[in-house]
Amino acid sequence: MKAVITGATKGIGRAIATKFAQNGYDLVLVARGLDELDRLRQELTPYGNAIFTQQADCSVKEEVYAFLNSTAVNFDHVAVLVNNVGIFLPGSMLDEDDETFEKQQHLNTNACYYISKFFGKKMRSAKRGHIFNICSVASKVPVKNGGSYSVTKAAMLSLNHVLRQELAPHNVKVTAFLPGSTKTSSWEGTTIPDEKFVQPEDIAETLFTILNLSKGVNIDEVLITPLDF
């Protein structure tokens, strides 16, 4: 059982990595911060799994492919891919610099495209696997003061649907998660109580439950939002 998780050192990615390690998965963990990757690997090592870490800025195509090629050397087959890496840069789309949109597009959409194609083709050949794309409620309804983010997350959800359509005949599952306000580093400094948020562990638990459903079922989308935010 092998899984790749991008954006693995914080928030949702970290919770998913921990859940998988606790349940016997070998892991490839990808993030930009080398020190954070090293600390996470040390925390997960006691579970006894193989833990590979790869430093990569997933907004840079060349670094994405360097990570993909490295993974291909170390892992013969990946059963689960979690596309979690992303960024939220608040602001008015009309008033922002072009680079604000472009950076979010590179991380939220392009990285998912490159990584999903790479592992999707391998899963297609193996006729097994599951891809999870961590999208957002903004994938369907634009969030206030987050126009470019909403555009890129809508594109990510569309990519998810195309992947599911193309991979379903090959016994490969594809699921989109659409979380609402989740207590991650994006909310650092907020005075809103923690219990008001979706917790990263909630997403990890739900994802793992879906992963272990019967062979013939696919959960297309998971909308998970705070009860009373």
C-alpha cells in the first residue's frame, strides 16, 4: 500500500499523511519546506512504514517533474494519490496583479494536472488506484475576496471530473473533496474558536473511509462544511 501526498507538511495534508501512516501505508510526502518534511518524517517513522520525502515547489513545472521522476524510481505502483498542494491569496480579481492569479493557477490547477496525468496513466495500466483532489467550496461558489482562488479551484474540480470520466473504465476511482472553512495555516491569527472550523482530521477520516468502500462504488464529491460558522 503506497500513497503520494502533496502539500503534506501542514493542515489537511499532514492529517492525511498521519492517518495513512497509522494504517500501514508507505508514503511519498511532497512539500516546499525541507525542514518541515524532515520533522514530519521523524514523527511518522515510528509507525514502521517506508517514508520518502521530496522537496519541491509545485508551482514550478520542472520541480514537479523532478519529484515525479524520483517517485517512479522508488515506487513501482502508487495506490493512492492525494492532490492537496495549493494556495489562497485573497484579494479582488479586478485589482490584483496578474502574478496573484498565475501563482494560484500554477499551484491549484497546473500541479494537479501534471501529477494526476503522471500517476493516472500508471493507475490506468495497473487497472487500480484512487485519486483524491482537495478542491474547495469555492470550486462551485466564488468566495468573497477570493476571485482568482475561486477560478483556479473551479478548474481543479473540472479536472477532477475529466479524470474520473477517463479513468473509471479502467477501475480507477477519482474523488473531489470540497471543504469549507478548515482550521489550517490559512487561518493563522484568527480569533474564531477552533470548534467552529472543519478540522483537518475530519477530512482525513472521511477520505480514509471512502478509500475502504467496496470495489464497485465511487464517491464523486464530498462537500464538508462547518456546522455554524
